[in-house]
Amino acid sequence: MAGLLLVPVLFVLSSLFSGVGEAQQHVWTTTGPRYLAGTLLLCAIVGAGVSLVGAAAACLVALTDFPGRRFLAAALVLPFAVPAYIAAYAYADFLGPFGPVAALLGGAGAPATRFIPHIRSFAGAGFILTLSTYAYVYLAMRASLEARSGAFMEAARSLGARPVEALRFILLPVGRAALAGGLALALMETVAEFGVADYFGAPTLSVGIFRTWYGLGDLAAASQIAAGLFLIALLLTLMEQASRRGLAAESARARRQSSRIRLRGAAAAGAVAVCAAPPFFGFAIPVGVLLGKLGGAPAAFGSMAVGATINSFTLAGAVAMIGITLALGLAISARRDGRSIAVRIATLGYALPGAMLAIGVLAASTALREHAGVALGGAAALIFAMTIRFLTAGYNAAAGGLGQIHPLTDDAARMLGARPSDIAARIYLPLSSRALAAGALVIFIDVAKELPATLLLRPFNFETLATQVYRLASDERFAEAAPAALILIGLSLIPVIWLDIFSSARDRQTTD
């Protein structure tokens, strides 16, 4: 599995050492620096946004009590269910010259409409991606603060510190590892995002891969841009792994839950506003826009959404079955021999941007066809790329399920003469079935939402929900894209609701 993952990566990196042709020279001297600068600028905007929004919401939910706290704690995760490119299409319509905001201000061309922000810009792309990814920081910081706040707040108060001082000088520095980890995950999503940057005209490396491949038809030049995208993703992966080393083990007293600070009056109203704004702008407005457009979709496009749904379910189901099977094998290997470097490499696919991975698969397929006469294209290439990319989600679920089985169970089975296959079939599968089902579900939903890899590798005339939304929205036929977009959001709500139930149960347990 590690070798399979390395194949597209090595083909992409090898392009850096290939000859420099006319197309490559054009990319290096003109568009390439602009794509790199655009990616870094977008990361800077999103990084500042998610750090501010996610950390503020986490501090309020974890450390204070105010009206509606439990509801808002769950609602803050809802923007996870709206794919960033769908939110971008919804906001472009919402703030457009013929959208609801313009109509409220007097219609297109009215003097008041000049105050409507121009959403199709770098700032607009940063705004959308902040709403779509701040929950990474929110969840990480909330877990860190809820686990550590008890003993630290008591110690700070005993030394005469006010709650604000304890937060500023103790809890936030202690939670910097959680902040860095959530920030790294948010930036990984940012550098991999294609739909938002493409629709808003932001020159990023992901957009550059598509423009170079489809515009110039040069696979080597597109691979060189993909190599730059991979190097940025690698740096973010190392940043995320380094943040985990800051999560030191603590005693039970250090993890004691503390009583929350009760807010009243203006402070409570401010907390409600801060925590309500992200789900309102990140979930309520995009979903409301889509529901408003649903009545304008012709019946013919409803049937098109059915066909795209069938294709999406077929592709996602195949990848989920293959992925969770391979993930279980990796988890069993890691359980018996420890998590080796090969297992670590095999489970790094989630950090690889979809566009970069797809270009790597195209380069590998081209080399196979030229040197071995073997063609790897169409559905096979798409399933291969998706399996590599989302294997990590299945592995995490499988490893978590096997981790609940005591190692002595394996020893007892071996003493009774059970073979490894018997242990896997009669012990691992039954006892970890729920975790495996959850992992397969996450893979299924991730595949259904994936856009750039599907666009690059899909067979001719093969539409998924994601590609149908992209194609129709790019043609400004947003009403016709609404059914497919709502189906994707409905699918994405499943793990979000499950996460909310799990977090609420943990919250009640720690409070009790």
C-alpha cells in the first residue's frame, strides 16, 4: 500500500527533473509564480480567519455558560456539512446583482447595491474557506480546553488571577498544540481546494494544474505545478504531526472539568452573537439559498440529479468497500508489528491534494501505456486515486476499533490453535464492525464530495453529484444545480450529526 501511494507522488516529483520545454518555461516564468503567490496569500487569509473564529468560539463554549450554549456548540459544526465550492456558488448568487440582497436594496443598478461586497475575489475566497474549515480549530481547541481547564483555572484563581488572565497566560499557551493541529488541517483543505478558487478567479496551484493541463495539454508542466502543491501539503503535514508532539500526557487531576463562568447581560449577548455568526453564515445562508432555488429547477434536471446520484453512490460504494478492506489489513498489520514507516506512508493519502494526486495517476497511466502497453484509465484510475486519498479515514476507524480489543485476546486465540485468518474473521470483524461501518461511511461521503480528482479522472460523460454542481454552477445555472447540491449537503450531515451526538455525550459525561 505504501508503494501504491508513492507511485503517483514519485511521478509528480520526477517532473521537476525532466527537461524544460516551451510549456514548462512559460509556466515557470509567467503563471507559476502567480499560482504560488496566490496559494500562499489564500493560506494567510484563511489561517488568520480560522484561528480567530475557531479559537474564540472554542473558548466561549468550553469555558463559559450563556443562553443557548448547548445548541450553539452543536451548530458550530454544521458548516462542515456544506462543501466549500457549494458555499461559494450559493454566496455568489446571494450577493449577486440579481440575488436576494440586491433585490432587498432596490434591485440591480440601485444606488444602495454598490455597498454589497464583491464576493468573487481573494477576500471572498478566504471568507468562504474560513467558514468551511474553522471547525477544525474549533473542535481541537474545544477538546483541549474542556480537558485541561479544571485544574489550571483553579490554580490560577488560587494565585489571584482573573479568568481572562488565566485564559491568556495559561490555557491558550497550553492549547497551542491543538490550535496548530487544527490550523494545519484547515490549511491542507485550503491548498487542496479547487472549486472556490476557480469560481472566484483566485490563481492558486490547484487551479493552475487544471488550466495548464486543459489549456496547454502539457502533462509535464501540470506535474511540475502539482509538485509545488505537494511540497506545500508536505510542510503542512509535518506541521500537523509536530503539533501532536505537544500533547503531553497529564494526570487525572490536570484533566478535571471546571465549572463554567456564567455570562450575563451584554457579555452573554456578545457570546451568543460570536457563536451564532459562523453557523449562520456558513450553513444557514447557503442552505437557505439552495432551498429557495429548488423550486426553479426544471423536472428534467431533477432526473439528471438522479443519474448523478446513482453514479456517485456507485463510485463511492466501490471505493468505500475497497478502502475499508485495505484499511483493516493495514490496521491488523500495525496491531501485530507496530505502526511502521510503511504504514505511516500508506496512510498519508488524506494529506495529498486531489488535483495533485490525479495528475500523478495520469502521469503513471501514461508511462504504463507507453512502456508496458497497459492502460489504466477511466473508472479504474478514478477508483485507484480515490482509494489512496481516503484510505486514511478507513484506517483511523479500523485502528480505533481494533484498539478496543485487548491484545491478550489474540494470544488466547493462538493458544487455542486459531490461524491469523480465523482471528481476523471471528474476532476482529465482529468486535470492530461498528468502527468499520463508520469508516466506510466517512470514505463514502468524502468520495461523493470530491471534485478536482473526479473532474480530472472521470470517464467521458460520467457525472457525479459534485461534477454536476460544478458544471451547472459554472454555467450560471445555479437553480438547476440546487438538487444535487442539497443531496451532497444531506449526505455530509450524517457524520456531522454523529459527531454532535458523540460530543454531547462526552460533554454530559465530563459535566456529571
